[in-house]
Amino acid sequence: MNWSGGKDSALALYHALRNPRFHVTDLLTSVNAHFQRVSMHGVRLELLAQQAQRIGLPLTKLELPEMPGMEDYERTMRATLAPLQAKGIRHSIFGDIFLEDLRQYREQQLASIGMEAVFPLWQRPSADLLREYLDLGFKAVVVCVNDKFLDASFCGRLLDADFLRDLPPGVDACGENGEYHSFVFDAPYFTSPIPFEYGEKVRRTYQPPANRQASCQQEDAPDPYAAGFWYCDLLPIE
């Protein structure tokens, strides 16, 4: 299970766990090795580890440099997947919803090493997915927003019905175009909620790479470097 720690991967895992075709054995998360945080989400690895602990699945971290090129990403991905393949894993599950080019890329890369991509949420309306997510009892906080789409006031908010209502026109309800990212602190399959407290809120900007296609840091949007990003730091509570 490609686990970002956010709502889409959480809902995709929910459906994968209920699908008799699959037996989910492992979580795989891309992390920024320089900052020791979940890629693009900016979540501390301590909180990521608490998610895996409450799910009850082992966690494998795909450790990437601060600004990975495509060759770096693909080489690291193949090396990280090799031990999982050796365990007999043949499918890789994603929470993608409608980005066709991203799906094709994932399918092509996995097919080259004999694996198959699975998309439990594919082409379902984003608003319906978010409502299902809330009805099932998932709870999350928004940890990153792209200020091209949302202002800083959305960062740090609970992902709830009020959040959905307040989204500006043209913003995807699930943030599939990279509008926002979230951290799930409770889920139907968690053994208990994850306690945390709010830290500082900061804005960061990124310079576009010479070849924008060479960047894999953002998993959900075709051009993550078109604007600045607001991050809300979450602090683990022992």
C-alpha cells in the first residue's frame, strides 16, 4: 500500500482491506531524507510511525533527496521494491483518483519490474469520496496547502464538512490537483487515535527544476512548483 498518511491513501487502504482479492502486507511511504518528513506533506516521521503502528502493518520508507530527479526516483524505487517483491508482493495500491498521466506512469514503471498497479478510488467523484471518508469516521487535519489555490487559513484546519463547504470554486474536493494534503489521525482500522498538538505554520517556496518532468517530489499534482506552500507542523505527544 502506497501510504502518504493522507486521506486518499487512507480511504484506498480501507477498500483494499475489504477486497477479498488482496491481502495487504506492507505500507510504503516516500520521505524527504534531508528533512526526515513525509514528502510534500511535511509530516514528521514519528507521526508516520504511529500511523503504521495503529494499522498493524510494517512500514518501508522510500528515502529521497530534497529535490530528486526522475532517474534518482526510479532507481531508488526499484531498490526499495526489490525486498517486497522477494516476499511475493505483486501489486502496488494507490489512492489516485483521476490523473491519467500519473496512472499511466505508475502502471508503466511497475510493469517493467513485473508488478501491477491497483487504484481502488479511480474515477469516483471527489466530493463523494470525501463524504464517504467522513461518514466512515476518518479524521484528518490539513497539513499543507498550495497557495495558488488556497490561502493560509485552510492550513491546519480539520478535514470536515465545513472544510468541504468552504473550498473555493474550482478546487477539487480531495485536492487531487495538489491543492492540499492531509494527515489522518484516526481511522476505522486504527487501534486508537493519534494524539498531537499544533506547531508553527510556515510558508515555503521551491524553484522549478530545469526540467520539471524530472521531479517526483509531488505525487498528486502535475506541477507542484508553480506556487508557494503553507505547512502546519504537527508535534507528536508521547
